[in-house]
Amino acid sequence: MENVMKKVFICCTSGVTTGLLVQKIELEVSKRELPLEVEALPINVLVERLSEADAILLSPQVAFAQSGIREASDVPLASIDPDVYARADVAAIVDAALELLASNA
């Protein structure tokens, strides 16, 4: 991955559960020395901030919004696997973000 800082939004209903998850994700990003800025965001704020994102991951609770977001933006987008989310498997979530970013390279 090139060394340019990329912004990844992780969205859920209110931003609370993903906020806790993002704290762990930031540790994984730091450990891997990746140029990623990861931010938890409530789904209702996402539309206002789409232009800031390089990639978007949706929690299982808001995966239903994927098609609407795709219509509004061409930012790479995916839903986090429910099992990965439930286990808070931050390595898998970071890998998913990297795959999304690579798909847009």
C-alpha cells in the first residue's frame, strides 16, 4: 500500500458500537504501521461526509443501506461479515479495508 493517508469510515446505527471497535482497529493499524485513518460514524451522518471517505465499511446493523450508498457515491463500500463483527476480529476488518482501498487503486 502506498504511503498516502487514507480515510476509512466504519458505520453503524449510532456510532457507539463501532466507536469501541475503532479503538481496537487503531491499535491494529498502528501495529502494522499502515497509513489509515479509521473513524466510526453513525449511518445518518455518512451522506454529509461521503466526499471525505476513501472506503466505507458498514456494520451488519446497517448493511441494508449499501445499495442506497452505492447510488449516492462511488466510494468503495462493503459490509462487515456478521461473524467478524461479532468477534471484533480487527485484523479481518483491517484486511477488508485494505482490500477495498486496493480495489480503487
